[in-house]
Amino acid sequence: MKIDKKIVGYEVKRPAAEEKTERTEFPREGGGDGRAEVIRMHEKLERPEMLIGSTYKVKTPVSDHAMYVTINDIVLNEGTEHEKRRPFEIFINSKNLDHYQWIVALTRIISAVFRKGGDVTFLVDELTAVFDPRGGYWQPGGRYMPSIIAELGYIVEKHLIAIGLLAKHELDDSQRKLIAAKRAEYEESQKQQDAFSKSEYPEGAKLCNKCSTAAVIMMDGCRTCLSCGDSKCG
């Protein structure tokens, strides 16, 4: 067929059978013998009007402002025996605009992985393995964080444990007994057996260079020994 006019539009003609099956039906589990249908996460799952979420506060010594990490979950098979919560999206809010670009990029990528479905627990290993070339920082309690990204990874891990997607890391009985024995052995070896263990002087007193007694305190702006009376102020 010869076309002698300008094409201004086109339409693909489909068979009648193909038009009826235009919308893809994703496979579902169960549904027979009175059992509920099981719906799994996939990238075509539409966002509902309301999601259940949790917000975590992140305060690091490398930034003056705290970050608030919100992870929203979608409830699959609600009201059935197969009901599960799965992460659907993540948001990070902070007053520190220096991190705005990578925060937006990171949240979009993580949210896309969440919506893809399947096993998303690998994100924890990927995020916690990121190290800051300037050095990390210590959390209260003595835990070292190699970077802010790594701390976000631990927050994702905490959330996945809370919703049951990851198992909580727990020690078995033999490991607990071993740790308790090692701790008791260390504390016993570090006990003071001299005059420092029981002192009649105030707690925090320093060692006197004159009488070698832990009795030096700061009094009226001067270091004064409560044992021999030695003072820098005469």
C-alpha cells in the first residue's frame, strides 16, 4: 500500500483475545480449598493510600543536625494467616543541606529496591560496608560506626528485624557462658589490691607527688593534698 500523505498518528491493531488479556495477572499462591490467596511483593504493586511506618533518629558527632529516617511498610495479605509487613519506601529528613543530594539519591535507590520485592536484606551488608575516608565515629555504648551510610545500614537492619524479615542476632548458651567467664576473669585481674581500692579521700582525688597518696583535690583554684597539706598556693 502506497502512502502519499503525511502520517499524523498511528494505532496498533490487536487481536480480540490479546485485548482481553492486556493487564498482566501475577501468579498467586493458594486460594483453593478455603485457603487465602498469598500476594508477594513485586515491582508492579501499587502504593496504597496509607502505609505503616517507623521513624528513627540519627545523631552523629560529625554533623550538627540530626537525621530522621522513616521507613514505611506495606502490609501484604492483611487479615489472613499469611499477613506480612514488607518495607516499601524510605525517607531521610535533615536540616543539613550539605547532604541533600546524596540523601535524595540514596533514598530513591533504596525505595526502588524495596518496591522490587524479593530478598532485600542484602542492602544491610552493602550499606554497613561503606567507610568514610575521613574516619568514622563512636556511638554511645562503645560501638564504632565507619560512616553515616553504615549507620543507615544498621537502622535498616534494625527495622527488618522488627518486622520479622531478618532474624535477631543472639548468642547461644555456650557463647554466653564463655563471655561471662572471660569478663569475670578480666575484672578479677583488674581489681586493685592496694590503698587505691579503699580510700578515705574524695572520689576522683589525684596522686600527690610529695606523699604519694591519692588525696589531691582542686580547692579554691589550687591543687591541695588532703593527706600532707601540700599546695601550690603555699
